[in-house]
Amino acid sequence: MDLDILTTPSLPPTWEDENATGWISTQQTMLSLYSYPERVVIASFFILISVLTISGNITVILAVVFSKKLRTSTNVFVVSLAVADLLTGVGIPMSAVALLSPGDTWPFATEAPCFVGALLLYISVGASVLHLASIALNRAVLIKRPMTTYRWLYTRRNLAIMVVIIWAIAILVMLLPPLFDVGGFGLDMQFRSCSDLQTHPRGMTFDQIQTFTFYLVPTIVVLACYAIIFVHVRRHFKSLKAHGQEPMAETASSSTGKAHLEITTATQDSTHRHRISRQQLQITKNLFTAVCVFFCCITPFFLTNLLTTMHRFLNYAAIILLCNSCANPIIYGAKHPQFKKVMRRMIMCQYSQIEEPSDTLKALMACFKKQ
């Protein structure tokens, strides 16, 4: 494999002299981990993923904008997740530029675009993980707790606060450590990518912070929530079988008349009993599929990131990680019973047939009719 000797990248001004000396020494003897043909292959995957991610997640966002039926509390997290994935797609191309640049130089006059792209990419990926943990918690409350608890917890105000907290955590975890000289972002010439700097003297500490916040904690939350859902649903259907009943078909809330409230709670004596619709179960299964796909995608990256002996494969693990950002729209479009209908109408340009069209869609259709 051809290995290119790399030049010394620009030195972050916040580093102390002893760190700077070690950094320069390391960079002067560093070898690129990838030959140019390898870099072309990796960059091609990055560009393809970026295009699919941007187009797919724009479709998800527009589906919610165009249909009132999709404006549920769970879908607040889904839309915010789509925004995170969309930003991931926007941040990917800078790494493709770094990979395709011949020789050992950055093609632009400044590395600022690389820094911004890396920061955007890492914040959005971190936010994606936290969103999936929030979605799992949302489904657990919806399935397990009485509807009164669910409505009290997931009001519009609380949903807005939750989304802000998710993004705030992702931003702070990525910004604060570099501000205190723990890791950093920019052009990593060893990996030919715009990413966190693996060769930073305290880069491993930064990797550990990311792994704990965006992998270990969310994984525990997600597994716990779906374990609670599984146990509850299993008991529910066992109870129905014991009483000779069949699971309910789709239902709607009589008090609000909104079709998206497919779980009702009945009170008998001192106990409450959930009636779970087939559609809610299908939605929960679909979201669980999205979560499984996500963790299958991110696990190789975080493991490779922590194990220095596996760093040779980090860019390949990054390809698997980024595939998740374009996988979610496919999962929603193929399996989610509500998104599937709306997205199909959008793809076929049958906007007039979208169920419960929003005022925005009606206004757009009226404008096109006038023209």
C-alpha cells in the first residue's frame, strides 16, 4: 500500500509549548493510513451517502410539513432527528474533499470549512443518538403509562424543551472539551478527513467522553425502554388470550377526535388497563427497527475509535456509521404506516391526495393552480 508522508498541519493556538512540540514531532513522522485509490473509494461512498441523506431527510421533514396527520408527539422527535441527519449529510462532503485532495495539502486557503464540517458532523451524529433514546422513552411512556400521564408529559411546551435539551447536550459535549484543550476538530491528515483530531495529545480522552455520552448512556436507555415495552405488550396479549379476546383494531381518542391517539386507558376498580392498537404496535416495531439499525451502524465506529490498533479501519467504520443517516427515511417510507402513505403521494407528485393536508400544502397548491 502506498503511504504518503504528510506535512505539519496548522497548530491550534491554545496549546501549550510542550504539547506543541510533541504534536509537531508526531506530525513530521506521520504516514497516511490510506493509499490514493482507497481514498477515492471511501470518498465516493461519502458523496453517495451525502446525496441520499440530504434528499431522504428533506422528504421526511416535508411529509410532516404537508400532513397534519403526521404531527404527533413522537414525530416531533422524528422531525428533529431528520434535521440532525440532514445536517450530517451537509457535513460529510468536507471529508470527501480532504480524501480526494492530491498530495498532502488542503485545497483551500483556509481550513475553516473543514473545521465547520467536522463540528457539524459530530454534533448532528451525537444529536441523532440522543433523539433515538428520546423516541424509545416516548414509546415506553405511551405503551406503559396511562394516557393522562402521557398527555401531561408530552405537551407542546415540554416537547420543545426536550428537543432544545437534546441539541444543547450534543453541542456542549462537542464544544466544551476542545475549549479546555481536550481533543479538537479540524483536518486530520493521518485519516485524510475533517473530523476530531485523533493525533491530538488528549484525543483519546475526547473519544472516551463521546463514547460515554453518545453510545453507552443512550444504549442503556434504549435497551431498558424497549425491554419494558416488550414485557408489557407480552403481558397484555397474554391477558387478552386468557379472557378469550382479540387484540383491538385501530382506535381513536373519543375525547379529542384525533386519529393519532390509538392507545386508550380504561379504569376498572383500582387498576388501569391499556388497550393497544395494531397500528401503535406497528409504529413501535418500526421505530425499534430504526434504533436497531442505528446501533448496528454506530457500534463499529465507536469501538474502532477507542481501539488504537483498529484505527486503520476508522474511515470504513465511518461509512457504516453514516449509512444510518440515509437509512431512516427508507425505514419510514417502507414500514411506517403513516409516513409510507404520505411519502408515497409525495414521490408520485399526488399532493392533492395527501391525507389531512396542512395549511401550508393547501396554500402551495393554490399558488400552483393560479399559475
